[in-house]
Amino acid sequence: RALVSTAEGAGCRARAYITDMDQPLARAAGNALELREAIAVLTGAGRGALRDLSLSLSSACLRLAGLADGAERALECGAAAERFARMIAAQGGPADLLEHPDRYLPAAPVILPVPGRGRVAAIDTEALGHAVVALGGGRLYAGDRIDPRVGLADLLRIGEEAGPDRPLALVHAASLPAAEAAIATVQAAYLMGDGPGPGPLIRSEVSP
């Protein structure tokens, strides 16, 4: 409410969404892994909560600006991906990142599954964040270097089933000991069993 009222008081139209924080928004956590997933959404291969919330926020911005809501159309026709590619190239990045992400995004040398069995009842999202930081994907101190290769991928969501052919997640790590530590953390972050299904992605909207 304070953010919205401050923005409105400064002459900038604003809204805020209170969104689901009971589980990760995306299937991936970590620099290169998150960028891969964002590219998948932009190019039409990615579905799910990340795409849905991105469209909701984009549509809200367009409405606030008094423009027609063409967010989904821009995504589906490729205009959003084209604009993103132009932004990358304008800043000195590769012009073909969206076509060939594997050519530019680094991959971790160790990738291991996180074993689990049963239905996901709840997720400690903060613990998952700490796991990514411990892998080197985030900073504990300002001077820490970030390893863009590491993180978590293919994260299961609440209500989904884990089993021999479907792990809780995939750990992308720089070393085997780091991967094994992350596996233990991720397993502890997942509560398996019966429980309520996931809540709505957008819980409420804050308006002036």
C-alpha cells in the first residue's frame, strides 16, 4: 500500500499484486538457468506460472498507460522475443542468443537429481534460495563472485508427484561435494504427503 500510494502521490499511476510465495515462481533458480527459462517463455516453449504472471504484470502496465492489452499477442507472435533480442544486441550481447542459448549460457560440470517419492505438500522456498547461494549462485557478501552456471532446475511444484523417474529437482553444481550438499538441502525443503493444493497465483491487488 505504501509503494502504491507513494507512486500515485508522485503522479505515477501504480498497482501492486500480492502473489503466491508458497513455491518458486519458475522451475529454475540460478542465473543461466533462469535466463534459459525466460527465453523459453519468450519463444513460446515455456508454460506455467512464470508465463502467466509475466502476462498479468505486462497487461496491468499497459492498462495503466492507457494502451490496449496486447501482451499475450506480442508473446505469441514473437514480437516480445524480437524486442528482447534487440535489447541484448544493443548492449553488446550476441544477436542470436534466443536462437542458440547453449552457445552462450554456461553449463555446470555436475548435474545430479534430487531423489524424492510421493506428493509435494509444501515447499520451504527460503531454503531453496539458500541452497542456490551455497552453490555459488548468489552472494553472502558484496565482494563474492557469482557462478552463473549453478542452481536448481526442473523444480517440482505443490501437488506434483516425485518418483524414480521424476526427481524433486536437478542440482547444477561446480563440484560433486557442492552438489551433494545441495541435494540434502533441497530434500529437507520439500514436505511430502497430503495437503491442500496450491493457492491462486495472484492473491490480491492493491489499488489506490
